[in-house]
Amino acid sequence: MFFDGIQTPVMTPYGADGAVDYKAYAEILEAQIAAGVHGIIIAGSTGEYYAQSMQERFEIAAFARKVIGNRLPMMVGTGSIRTEDSVTYAKHAREIGADSILVTSPPYAMPTEEENAVHALTVDQAAGLPIMLYNYPVRMGVQMGEHFFRRVSESTNFKGIKESTGSTDSIHLLALKFPNIALSCGWDDQALEFFAWGARSWVCGPANFLPAENIALWQACVVENDFAKGRALMGAMMPLMDLLETDGKFVPKIKHGCRMIGLPAGYARKPLSALTEEEGARFEAVVTKLRADVAQVLATWPKKA
């Protein structure tokens, strides 16, 4: 099945001069592979694609493909304001051997559902690769709705969707009316709800530094079908999920988490800034408790006969 498991939108490490640190990037990719995640996403929001030039995006994706090889499926984001640029990113993804692409709505333009569907189908026609849609109206300005899903379903390449509206109504719509487009959790604090409605994957920013814990939740719900265990694990994770969405700085928080486990996270690009000393201490306390609580659940949960 396409897009099964934990799909990590990998962050991009920059040096103090703002340049991509490719040595650090290779280390980060290798850490994801070693951790056992199920797929890697390049040029997602967590990777700060919006702060990169087109040439940088080409170079980053090609470098990642060489590092990853055939060890894990690799998805490449095509997000851009201009449809023509999204087409260019999609074609490049195909050329470097990407396994799939991520297609979002063009931000700022506010297309109708029909216009948005034409955008997605145009990108699809350019690449001919399996597609994960990305429905994120808070950032993009428009929501993918029922008309959009009917139109893109005319192509069999639309295999899944990172559903990031934060609304359970959207989960229900997709699960009940569009089973051809597999649900992927795109709203971290609703992972349990997604899995209950049949999602088999989670596009998970925190997996950059908590891959084992995120895999454990996926394993409990999707593989073991043990939602009582899943609730216990999700309960342990909720303070971090809340913190990640509070007061901004999502990407700097992800990078801070990576530094906590010894990864060379580097800097975020402007206008983003690092956590303050107070923010960092609070974040570290929440992450440390999460790890301890998840470990306690896993160590004490009764084994199934």
C-alpha cells in the first residue's frame, strides 16, 4: 500500500551563513533510515521549502535521493504559488527517481475547488507519479472539498492525502466518500482519530527527533489494532503536540528536538529564529517527560496472547 507508516517530512539544516549543510543533511537522513521510519518527505513545510530557491530545491532533492538510494521510499514536495513551478518540481522529482510527489493548493491565489483541481491534475500529468495531496487551508487559504476530490479521482495517481484541516468533518468525508484517496494524519494531536477512521500513515514532523515513539503509536493502532494502548501512548504525547502548535516556532522546535538527540540541526532561515533559553528549557522538559511516559507505557502494557 502506498504511504504506509510513519512518513517523516525531514527538516533542512542550514549553517550560520544560511547555506544548506549537506554533511549534516546526510547524517539526518541516515538517522531516519536507522530509526525505521517508513518513508521520507523532501521539501515539505518542515523542510522549509518556502525559504529555498528553485535551484536549491533541485539540489536538495537530488542529494537526498543519492543518500537514501532504494532503502526507503522518497516523496518530493511540489508546493509553489505558480502552477508552472509546481510542474517543474514534479518533473524534476520524476527525473531524479522520486517514488511519489506531494501536491498542495497554490497559496495566496485562493483558487476555486475546480481551479484547484485543475492545478493538481496539471501537476499529475507532468509527472505521472503517485501523489499524496496536502490539504492545509490555514496556510494555503483554501480547502480541498468534495468537488475537488471528485475531480482528482478521475486520475488513479492520487493515492493519498495529508489531511491538515484540523476538522474531523474532513476525516469523515474522505473515509466515507473517497476511500480511493488513503487518509494520512496531518494534524498531530488527532493521530488517534485518524487511525480509528482507517488511516495507515502519519506525516509526522516530530518523527525528526521522536521516531521510535511515533512508530510505537502507529504500531499500536494500525498493526496491533490496540486502541487502548494507543490512547495511553497518545496521552503521553499530547503535551508536546499542544506545545508544538503554541506560540509559533514549529520548525525551530523540531530543530531543537533534533539537537537534543545529537543531530546537527543547524539554523532555521529567516524570518524564523531559534528558541529562547526559556523556550528551550520548557520544550526540553516536555520532551523528556514524553520519552519517559511512553517508555513506561511500552514497558508495562500487557502482551497480547
